[in-house]
Amino acid sequence: MSQSPQVPPEASTPSGSRVPPGTALPPGTEITLVLSLDETNLVLEALGQLPFVRVYEFIAKIQAQAQAQLASGEAERTERTNG
């Protein structure tokens, strides 16, 4: 009989948790996440459930970065096609 996969403790922490336990990062440290477009939209959808005043700047930051990356990818595809 197969067992179901174990969920890491940080994946099931209560809402409001920040960084997994044991990770020491100075405030303001930026990290890079690699998400698919569908995953990014899911994050945005989840953020949309929170109070706007709390998440609007974060949503705008995600949207700006995603638009820049999508535009960059489109430019690369056009360059390869025309190149």
C-alpha cells in the first residue's frame, strides 16, 4: 500500500507565516521565484481574496514584472522569427 506524500511543515503553516522556520533573512531581502503563468495567476487570485489596502502594491509589482517578462519573451520570439 502506498503512502501519501508528506507535506513539508512550512507548506501547512497558518496564514500570516512568513519564511520557513530556520531561515534567517534580513528585512527587505528580495528573492526570485520561478512560477508558471498559471501559478502566477493563482497567486494573484488568492491575493485578490485579501483586503485591497494590504495587497494592492504587491499585486501591482507582480503584474509589472510579469508584463515585462512576457514582453521580453515576445520580443525574443519575434527576433528569432525575423532574425
